[in-house]
Amino acid sequence: MKLKWQITVIAVLSLSFPWVVWLAFKSLDQTFQTSIVEAAQKQAQVIVSSVQIFNQQHNDSLSGYIPTALASDAALDGADTEWSGSPWYQVTPRMRFKLGQIDGQFQLLVAVKDDSSMTDPTGQRDQLIVALGDQRGMQKLTLNRQAEGPVIASLEQAAYQAYWHETADGYQVEIKLSNPDLWRLGLVAIDHLGPNQDVSFGHLEDQQIQLQALFRPASSWLDFLAQITPEDTEINIKDSAGRIYYHSSNPGDNPASIGWITELIYELAFDQNLATGSQFNGHQVTQPFPGGEIELLVNHNAAQLSLIQNFIRSVLSIFALAVVLLVGYFVYALILAWRIKRLHKGLQSVLDERGHISTALPSGHAKDEIGDLSRGMSAMLSQINDYTEYLKQLGSRLSHEMKTPISIVNTSLENLQMEQADNPFVERALKANHRLKFILNQLSALSQLKQVIAETEQTTFDLNNLLSDLVTGYQSQAPHLTYQPADQAIKVKGSPELMAQLLDKLVQNAIDFTTPKDDISLSLEKRNNRYLLQVSNSGSQLPTEHAAQLFDSLTSFRDQRDDQPHLGLGLYIAQLIATYHQAELSAENTTTNSVAFVLNGPLCRDKD
Amino acid sequence: MNHTPKRITIVEDEQDLLANYQATLTKHGYQTQGLTNLEAATAAFNETLPDLVILDVGLGHQADAGFQLCQMLRQKSATLPILMLTARDDEIDVVSGLRLGADDYLSKDISMPHLLARIASLFRRQEANVAQTSQAPLEKGPLKIMLDNLQVFWQEQLIELTVTEFWMVQSLARYPGQVKTRDQLMHDANVFVDDSTITSHIKRIRKKFQKADPDFDQIDTVHGMGYRWKP
């Protein structure tokens, strides 16, 4: 796992601390809220009993039809769309109605199930009778069944407006009444089934319309409720369908209003059950009583609200701190990972194209462990550098230091030879010394070449041209050499002199291993973005068991011993030059008793 | 051999090597004087100058004592043949870069016969200068090779070549267009060195000519074979 991810995991784990704190606050809030609800329920119990007692003392005055307030622009159209907040009063299975009030005026919506429409204008027809009672007496309105549309009231009954609406299984009539102090109501529908055959239903008893009372709030109740309403509490006394008889509230010290953001945060962070309503402002407790229920709305007082706000503030600040820490951790991880990555990159590019080791690494001045690591690696690199430098100079130093003693041996032997011209021991000693000198010269030549390679500037040249030039020289020395040039210019970056030296070595090698009866073939071709230069000759094979050491220095697998010692530096030098050209030099036995040396290198990338 | 033996002073800090050089030279009829340090050499040269001086570049811990002596000697005499022996190949570059006026630079591991041949040719060059005898010079276009005093002129300008370089130029220019291998050049110049030393000799020769004529481009490298003088 990458370092930055490791640290990220640890950072995320560190979020568990604010999470635990949040859980603690949440359960604290839960306990707090539960205690408020329990207290409210006890309060509600007390209020219910006192309301029941008061009700009994006042002749069960919690009864009657309760008109619900309607929107003042409710249209008179027989439809029940604007009545949705008002529950039905079911009179009989076939008749139900709703009672509403707009600006003190009563409005009725009566729905009757009667799928046998009788609308004969002259004879019998379905009728809806509305009986209204007030202090002056009783008034009876008779509405005849008619087609969809406004009901035209007869002259003596002008105190109402109505709209007849036919439904799938009957009709629905919306009636606007004009008498404001209505206190009793009776509804009867007459369903004519045929001639002299009709059924009546509604507020009927023994074929007499029974007027039912409407609910009228009493000031004694209001006073009583104002007395028993606790601070920061609202009481609603409702009937079984939820219509409100009485409402009473005691706002107490009005708490400062709290922003919706705080409420939203509270909902998200503390509310156990998001499906229920907000607990932020308080709790709602309902207690049933015969004939309805009592609803108690307990609002949080100022102290409770500030406690909740403190909860929120604490949790928020701990979370903010955690997020800042988290971001800090992450940035730190990124920086750390970046520094290590930079060090890694620096280490990879320590060896430049020419084999120089650069000892400067990133983070070298940092005082932490990465700085130590960088300095440690720099120190190691400079040691390697020193050692490489030492090795590079070893050859020339060695040859230099040995030159003087060898010269002494040589001059001594030569003097001796002048005196004893035919002494075979002197002869042999001179021969051996001569070889020693040759070896030394080869070694110093090699170290010189390495230096030349290190110092040579790279230029772009055409390998195809160079090869054509060289082949002329080679062929004068080895007439059995054939050349297959590339069909286009092969632009290569490097040094033509060094490249020529490489080819000299390969061709010389081929010449040494062949007789004029064998073939030496040279070929150059372009393959994709690379070139392939092949020098192959027949008549010899590579020793397969030594293939890996073929290009090593001081390794020679030649059988014949010439008078000139062979150090096996040729292919090593060729390899050095190939590396300088970023090319690969390889050798293999081809099937037909021949050997091929292949130089595979990149073409110059420059367009020009 | 002349009836008055030539006096050769050898400055070399290696006693054994010095003794061997002296033995060889004495055997071949030269009168030799061996000196092992800078002070002794300075004192001796202030007293009298020999006919030829062989200088080792490094004397004891003084890595460039030979250079100082060479400079001093050249101030005293413009014609005294000076032969410098170097232990390190790259010293030749340094020495020639300093333009100290030595007549030749040889590697210390030169064989005695080669050293003797070189000394003989230096004396010959000196004598030719003194005697003003004229062997017909070799002329190839702007190149004029004075075979008797081992001098080379390019476009009438004297090119200050060492004896080794002179023989190489002579070997190349005698048959223009013909490729001379490194072995042939070594043989003609009477030196025994490795290929890369020949390469650096050729480089130096080119530089010396280019100093006189920046457009000089007469010596071709024939890769894999050697060098040739452009016809």
C-alpha cells in the first residue's frame, strides 16, 4: 500500500474520536428529550382529568357540530376540494356532511347516496331538506334534485346560495347559509323510487326532523383553560375526528428565535428518527378522553434551547477540528510521499548517460529522517564515485608506476644482450618483458579510451554514409568482405570516430577468425525506430559456454597464440562504445557455422 | 663516431635507469653525465652545456622539474637538442601544450636501439643546421620537407614538429594518397607505441599545421586502416 494511503487510513481512523463524542452527545440529548416527554405526559394526564371534571360540571358542553374554518376564497361549486381539512360527519350510511365557516358565515357540503335520479319538475322528485335553527325559530330549506349547476332558490328561501353537483352514486350539494347565529341543524334527504314510493333518511326520528346542536365556545372554558395551561405549552381539546373545541397557549418567556441552519443541523445530528416531526422546538403529547382527545404541545424553554445549542456547538467544533486534522494529515502524507518519491526519482537518475554519478540528491538539507536518508545515500554515492574514479585511474596509474621498473628491466636486459648476444635467457627475458610492456600499454590505452568516451560530445551523423566509407578501407584489407547498405540515411546520435572504432574492432575480429576462403558480410537496415547493424562471418563459432563473458574485459577465447599477446579488450571496447551510443551489442551463432555480431541502437529522434 | 665524443647529459631520478642509459650510451661512444635532481642539474647547466640533453619530466617529488629545466636550457641555447622522456602518455599532450621547445618526446619504455636512433637523428638535424648542407628538399604543393635538418614548412611557414612528428609527416607525405597503417607509421617514426598514441600524435600534427593554416585538412583518417596524405 502506498505511503499516502497508509496515512490516509490512519487519518480516517482518527475520525472515530469525534464520532464517539457525537454518540455521547446524541444519547445525552436523547435522555434529555425523553425526560421532557415524560414530564409532558404526566402534565397531560393531569390536564385531562381536570378537563373531564370541568366538563362534567358544565353539562358535557364539549359536544355539538364544530365548524372548521375554510379559506375565504372557497368557490361554491359542489366539489370538496377546498374542504380537505375538514372531516365528514356521517349522519346515516347514505348521508354525510361537512360544516365550515367563512368570515362568520356557515357553509355546508352535503353528500347523499342516491343513484336513482328523479327530477320530474312537475311531479315527484328527490329532495334535500335543510332545517336551520336559531334563537328566533326554525327555517326549512328544500332543494329539489336538478342537473349540475347553481340552485335557483325560491323567493321565500333567498337566504342561501347553493350549487348542485351530481356524483357517480348520488349527489353532493354545497350550500352557503346567510344566517350568522345558527346554532342547530337538521338534514333530511328524500329519495323517490317511484310513484308514491319514497324513502327518507337523515336527522329523522319518527318522520320528524331532529335538529342537532352546533358547538359554541364558552368563555368559562377559555378562562379555565388559560388557568391550567403551563408555561411554554399549548393545549388543544379535540373531538374524536380531530376538530378543535378549544385552543389555549401560554408562550412564557418568548425564546430568541433560532436559525433554520441550527435546526437543520440538530435534525441531522440528533434526531433519532427522521421520519417523525422535528423535536427541535418541543414535543407533542396526546391523551384521549371520552368524546375526544387532548393534545399538549410542550415547547422548549430558553434554557433548554441554549443547552441544545451548546450540544450542537460542541459537536460541530469537534468535527471541524477533526476535519482540519484530517486535511492536515492528508497534506502531510502527500508531502511525505512526494519527498520520498522525489528521492527515489533522484536516485534513479543518478547515473547520467555518460556514466557519471551525481551525488546531489533531493532533501539533502532536511533535518528529518528523509534528510538523513538522502545524506546517507549521497555519502554512499560519493564513496561509489570515488571508488569508480579510483578504478578508472587504476589502469593508467598502474601502467605509469610499472613503466619505470619495466624500463629498468628492459634497459638492463638490452645492455646485457649487447654483451652476450646469444644468451637464450636474456632473449627470453626480453621477450617476456616486451609482452609485459604491451599489456601495460593496452591497459592504459583502455583507460584513455574510457576518458575519451566520457569527454566526447555527441553529434548527429549518417551511419549509412560512415559505413560506406569504412567498407572501402576494410575491403582493401579483406577482399572477402561484402556489404549490404541501408536504402536510406540512418541518422544516429553519437560520435562517428568512436562508431568507426567499434566497427574496426568487429571487423578486425571477423578478419582474425576467417581465412580468405570464408565470407564476412556487413549489413545495415532500419527497423521501426531503430537500426540493426550486423557483422557476420562464416568459418567459426562462438564458445557457447562462455557466451556471457564474451564482452568482458581481459577475456579472450582465441585458440591460436600469436607472437602478440591478446588481451580480449577488443569486444569490451566495442561494448563500451555501443553503450555510449545507447545501443545493444550482441553476438550469436547462426545456423550455418557462422557468427553474427549485431548492433541494435536507436535512431536520432530529432526531426531535422 | 667522431674523434671528439659527443657529450650527453641525462637527468633522471631513477638511479638504475640512469646507470643503464649511461652504460648504453657510453658503449656507443658518447660521453655521458648523469644527474638525479633539479638542483644538481641547474648547477651543472649553469656551468657548461653538453651537446645533447635527455630529461625526465618528473624528478623525485617535483612532477614538472623536467619542464623547468627544458625552459632554462632553451633560454641558454636555441639549438641544443633536448629529448624528453615521459612516464605517462598524457604528459606528451601537456608538454607539447606548453611549447617548451623540446626536440622530441619519447615514452620512457622506449627500447635502447630506438633511443640511440633518435639521438643520432637529433645530432644529424643539428649538424645539418650548422653545416647548411643542402640535401634536396621534398616538396608536395605547399608542403616542403627539409630532410637534412628535419624541418617542415607549410605555405613557407616553419611548422615546429618534434622529430617523431617529423618522421610521421615525412612518411605520410612522401606518397600522397597512399594509406599508411599505424604500424607503418610507427616503424617510419622509429617509435614503439600503441595505436592510440599514434592517434594522438596525428592529432597534434594536425593542430600544429592548423595553427599556421586554419584550413589545413591534408591528413585523412582511413578508418580501420590508418592515415593518408591527401594528394
